[in-house]
Amino acid sequence: MDPTGDLLLESPADGGLTTGAVARLLGVAPTTLRSWDRRYGIGPAAREDGRHRRWTGADIAALRHMCALTSTGLPPAEAARTVLAGTSGAGTSSTGPSRAEEPGVGASGAPAAPRSARASRAPGPLPVGRARQECRGLARAAVRLDAPALDELLTAVLDRYGLPAAWDEVMMPVLHAVGRKWETAGERYIEVEHLLSWHVSGALRGVTAGRTPTPGAGLALLACVPGETHTLALEALAATLAQQGLPVRMFGAAVPAGALEDAIRRTGPAAVVLWAQSRKTASPALVARLDALEWGVRGARRRPVVCVAGPGWAGRQAPGARHLSGLSDAVDTLATL
């Protein structure tokens, strides 16, 4: 069966697919395809009326190769050279990037669209800096809204580095990068942040527990403070604790104070971890309230150890609470309780 399926109906049978159809097929923004064509020569062998791109099966195969290489973190220019070296004369433009890479010049030699106009059509790259190569690949897949690539990359980094390192060195830097972009670019990166967060959450939930919880091990109750909706760091902690055979209850976003108290009385945890992303949601009064809470039978009352985590607690006084500085510190602390 033709891999392009019914998308062929959108263009003449002998003329190839339109750029929009190919973009939907590969999960890549149309502007990305045009940029690869203009900058690196990864374009269709023929154009309708000399202008409109029409992509053949061989062209699409080259694009799939390009997507696979950039998803691993390979820079687009290097990925393009690899693709062109393997597909020269096989349906991909062989003119190379020399003329197309000149500032202000398009692939046809005509003036290219102004940078501001190109930027307004699609989000640019995420600023991951001097991070691991997997960070760059994950960032590119997120900007392209390439869901299959996100799943593959997240699975690969979890398998390669293990959960704590994968979170600290790959997932979190990319999440921070998209967060910074979202803060400075209005609503232009919201779809990128939401898609990336969804797939990171799915990857964390897919991590299987290492073993049955150790008998007698202290239960950890994890919750975001009231008004706090950022849960991914707690999801990473919950998955890591489960991997190590430590019992955990994850209550998620914006748990009301009364519900937290009720959960403590019903479960009798050794520790409660309160996550706050923002100083506005970090509440020392809530810490004091939970720190004073007792559970258990009369004569053998116990109190949970209240721990606080997240950037919202930075510089905030929370008497009676232990500050957790990161995923590894949180796991080590909770394992001793």
C-alpha cells in the first residue's frame, strides 16, 4: 500500500504531494520543509510551473531520513549533508546549501522573505545551550510537534541514562527552555510546551516499578500546594521512588489543604512532599499546619516529616520543613525516613 495513503488525493497522481500534505504526513511544519529546501537543498526534484513544490516518494524518503537525523540531535546542516550524500540524484535537490545559505537569498536566487516574516510563521529553535545532544533532538522534535519522535527519544534517554539522570540532564533542561520561550514569546510556544509536557508525563508514567514496596518502608505522599498546577517534577519523583521499591502516593496538582490533612490521617505517611513552582503558591502557613498534624492511635501518635521542593520555596522560610534541592536529594532523603 502506498505509504502516503489518501493524501495522494490532494494532488495530481503523477505530480507528487503538496508541501502541506507532506507536512501532515510527517508531522513537520510546512515552514520547516520550505526552510530545509531553501537552506540545505533538501527539496523536491520537480516543481509545478517551476514554482510550487511537488514531493515524490523519493523526496519524502529523504525527508524521513532528515527528520530521523535531526531528532537524534544532529544539527540540520550536518543532517542535510548526510541525506544528500546518500540520495544524490535520487529525487532530492543536489545543488547543496551554498547559494541558499547566503543571507537574504532564496533557493531560486530571488531575495528571501525577511527574517521577521519567517519567524512569524513558525516557532524558532529552543535555546538549550551547551546541553546533551539528546536535548537538542528533543527540542527540535517538540518545536516540530513531532509526537512519534518525542516518544522514541524519551524512551531512548530513559533506557540509556536511567530516570534520575534522564530527568535532570535531558527532560528538565528542555522543559525549562520551552518555558523561557513561552514567557518571552506570548502564546506562540504554548502548543510546544503542552505537547512536550504531555509526552514527558506519559514517559514517566510508563516507567515500571522496580520491585514490590519494601515492607515497613515509610510512605511518601506527594502533592502540589493549593493553586499549583505544575506536576512533572513530582511525577519524576514518584516514578523514581517506585523504581526503588519505596511506597508512594501521588496526588497531583493543586491539592486543597483540607484534602491534604485528610489524606495524611488516612494513609499515615512518613513524609509529605509539597511542590511549589511559584513564590505565590509556596505557603509557610501550610507547612506549619501539616507539621502540627498527628496521626495514629492514641498513645502512639506520629507526625509526618514535611518536605518542600520546587523553585517557589527558594528564599522562603518554612519552619519545620526539610528543603529538597533536586530529584536525587529528594530520593535520598525520603529513602532514609
